[in-house]
Amino acid sequence: MLIVATELHVRNFWKFIPFVKYSTRSTKQAKQAEGCLHVWVGNKGWRIGYTLTAWKDKASMQHYRNTGPHKEAMQQIANLSKQYKTLVWEAEQLPDWKDAKAKLDEIAFKQLK
């Protein structure tokens, strides 16, 4: 199974509502996506959003990533976020969020202008 964990920091208060719009649509898309095994969305206050998804295979994840609301959200990421990180790995079972967050904390943010 393919695991994807993300952390995204909303650029400022004025970008929060558009961020929620894109996040809600992308979450709904993921929950309906073929090959999606798990979707979890969380936050730390209004400024930091997290996701943890599990996929049957890489092709399923890439189809989700490159289409529909998620594709639209990614086209807006530099406008909505000042920094984010994504980690993808293979696993035999779904990690709990604490373990996924520990892995995510080990990688650097991608800084956006």
C-alpha cells in the first residue's frame, strides 16, 4: 500500500477560506477515488493543515493527484501556502497519525514565494 502524508501552511488569514474550499473538494474527491483505502484530514489551528491517505497503488494515487479538484488545488498552492511538504512511502499497514507525523517531521518544507 502507498501512504501519503502532507503538511501545508496557509499563507495568511485571507487565504484561509479559499484553502478550506480546495481542501474540502479534494477530500471529497479522495474519499470517492478508485484505489483510495484511507483518508484523514487534520489541522493545527487555522494555519496548518495535514492529510494522511493510503492507496492501493501508485497509479491510483497519481490519478487522484493529477485530476479534478486536487489538480485545481495544486495549481493554486503558491497562492494559498507559504510552505508545504509531502512524503510518500510504501507500507504493509496504515500508520497512525503520530508515526506518520514523525516521518513527515524528518523532511524539509518546500518554500513558496
